[in-house]
Amino acid sequence: MWAAYLTLHNSGSEPLVVSGVRSPAAAQAMIHQTSLANGRPTMRPHEHLRIAPGETIRLAPGGLHVMLMGLAHPLATGEQVPLVLLLEGGGSVTVTARVRAPGEE
């Protein structure tokens, strides 16, 4: 399993709802939320991301992230991984994530 982090900004005048994610690099991709329960980190699926007009949401370690499961091949540092953000109403936005070494900003 690999995690993908990104920043989403809604520059439009209507709310955007990200209802899911997929990637040709993985059999399954899901938006997850990491939180603390009894002092221990837990992960669970996060159904939808609602982004108000002008709002920015950051997917980062320790919070929201995209979980990639069942990778098609091992990912290498520097590789570009396409992510397709599925929007409520049937649209989609494709972004590219660059694989980074652990701890690399």
C-alpha cells in the first residue's frame, strides 16, 4: 500500500465534491482519513470531500490521503502516477503525483 498526498483548491463559484479516486497504477484507490483513537493512529475510508468555492484542502501525512492498494508494479522514486479524481455529477479531474523517497518534501 502507498499513500498519495496533494492539495486541492476550488477556484470556481460552486462547491466541488470529490466522490472517489482511481489510478491505473493500482487495483484500488480510496480516500482515507487518519485519526487518533486511544492514542493510536487509525485509518478509515472518507466517503466524500466537499470543497467550497475558494477553499483549499490539503491531503497530508496524519490526515486525509489517497491510499493506493494492489499496485500494478513496484513504484520507483521519481515515477509519475496518474490519479483520477471522480467528481459528483459525473466529471473527473486527472492529476499526476510524483513518487518521493520517505521523508522527502
